[in-house]
Amino acid sequence: MSDQVGAVVVGGDYQGLGIARSLGRRGIPVCVIDDERSISRYSRYTTYAVRVASLRTEEECVDALLDVGKRLKLDGWVLYPTREETVAAFSRCRERLATQFRVPTPGWQAVRWAWDKRNTYGLARRLGVPIPRTWYPKDASDLDGIDASFPLAIKPAIKEHFLYATKAKAWKANTRAELLDLFERASQIVNRGEVMVQDYVPGDGSHQFAYCAFFKAGQAVGRMVARRLRQHPLEFGRASTYVETAEVPELETLSERLLRAVDYYGLVELEYKLDPRDGQYKLLDFNARTWGYHSLGSRAGVDFPYLLFADQIGETPYPCRAPAGVRWMRSITDLPTAVLAISQGRLDLKAYLRSLTPVHTEAVFTRDDLLPWFAELALLPYLALKR
């Protein structure tokens, strides 16, 4: 093993693949570690691909990383998490991981504001960042005190266990009877007090926006605002399928106010939904890591993984901002999403066809690295079952 510093990407799906390509194209060695079958192992830009038994718990994750790091002599390599639970593990165990790696994930004093939406929304409220009306019932009897119009959203304060159990980010209740039923079901999955009820902001994925950044010392070194034009599933999308960069200065102001308040460092995505009822962008989520469509940034002139890497090895990244109008698509999920939306009358066929020209970058398909795309096609049944 040479003395060259590389990157350790924990999670090898298309998000991890985007990190591997970003860095690998610059000659930086990349080790991908995963506990699932992943497509990044087939990339020409992946130097090492290691499958471990499990990364689900904090102890399993940290033990596995330190074992691989020692075996492969990955001294001082930069860690990149791609899932919520790995962010939490890195944050809580920074000192232990730092004996082997560079750990850009912030400490728990910052990450806790992203990990638990009760913290996220409380902070946003104090800072004047709009959020949907939210209630925190401890038990079913507290639902009687919710005076709001339906539909309402039922979602977890900490999404890790809920997402794996239900494969959903949230549920929609159209009646009070549905609210009671869904609350009781959610309460069996997550801890007491973690089920939230939230005002349902109308509108499809095209009403969702995000502020993305490499943030350091109170400033965005690299920034991008994006609009989620299509998502999967159509409601409460777990993942974007078609995204376009946008110009929304208000989101930059709101997001940077929040990030400065927690002295945030690193890569971050803040998700908002534009409420057509009052014209406000309302904060939904705070992701303290890369996000599914981060490779859009590279095509738009903001190479997020490299900005972080350069800073970690002592270089000075050049400030950059993404222009509006650059488009990203994940075809393998966007096509079935579009077909469903067209069949339900949510999307016009001509509008869909127009959206395909031009698409500036695809999540997986690229001519200089074709094997991951073929691997994803072959793994479709496995991925559908796991996700």
C-alpha cells in the first residue's frame, strides 16, 4: 500500500458510486465498504471493495471499519458515510475512528440536530426557519388535542428504524380513524414519543427543494440549490429520480442561518417543501452527509466529495456555486415513476418526453464506467427486495 491518502466510502449504492467516481477520476484511491451487494465494487474507480457482515449497529459499523482499515493499511484515509446510522456511528465514535482515519463527520453536538427531527424542528422554530405544524403525541389519547385539517402526515422523529421496517419515510392519514390506526402501528415500530404528526404540505415532488453545501467556518465553500421534479414513491419520496438545479436565494439564507447556529462542518443537504397555501419554503429534513443526487454537483461545477477531501488533506477548496438548469436523472427508478404518474394523471406524457432533453448527467450510466450500470440491472430483484 502506498502512502497516498485515499477515501473510505461506507455504502456502495449509486450514492457511494458517485463519491468513488468523483475522487477516482482525480487519481485518489477509494475503498468501498458495504454489508449489501452493491454496484460500486464494479467501478473502475474503486480500488478496494470489501463486504462485511453488518453495518447496522454502531458497534458493528465501527469495529468493521477499524478492522478493514488495519488490514488494508488505510491510515489517514477520509471517511464518507452514506446512511443515517453510519453518520450517527461516526459522530459518536469520532475519537476511536480517528486513530485510523480522517473523520470529517461533525461531533454529536452538531449531528444531534440532524439525527432527531424534534431537535431539527425546535431549532428551526427558534431561528425563524419555517416548518410544517407538528405535534408530538406521547400516546393515542394525545391525538384528540390535534386541531388540524386532514390529511396529516405520520412520521418518525428518528427515521432509521421506521425506514427499515416500513420502507417508507412517512404515512398519510386522510381521516381521524386512519390517524389513530397509523399512530398505533408506528408506535409499535419506534420508541415512545418518537412518532410525530405533521401538517401535510400539499403538492408533489416538484414542490420539493433542497439546499446542498460543503459548509465550513460559517460559510458555504460550495453550494447548490436543487428542485426535485420527480421522486420515488410519488408521495413521501425516499429518493429523487429527476432533479434540476435552481436559483432560490431564500433557501440559501434560511439554510446558512441554521448551519451557523450549530457550527456545522462538512457536506449537508437540507430538504424543504414549498407550501402553495402561504408561499413558504418549509424545512422537512436535515441530512448530515452526501445525498442521492450529489453527483449532479460535479456536472454543475460543485464537486462535493472532492471539496471535502481537499479540505481534509489541508488544501484550500475554491468557492463555487451551481448555476440553475442542470439536470440529473436516475433512469432505473425514474421510468417506472413516470409511468405510474402518467397513468394516474399526475404527469403529462409530452411533458415527460420534453424533460428527457437534455439530461446532463445520469446517476449510474456513464460511458467511461459502464460495469456498475450493468451490475445494477442484474441486481434489480435483490435491490427491490432490500429497499
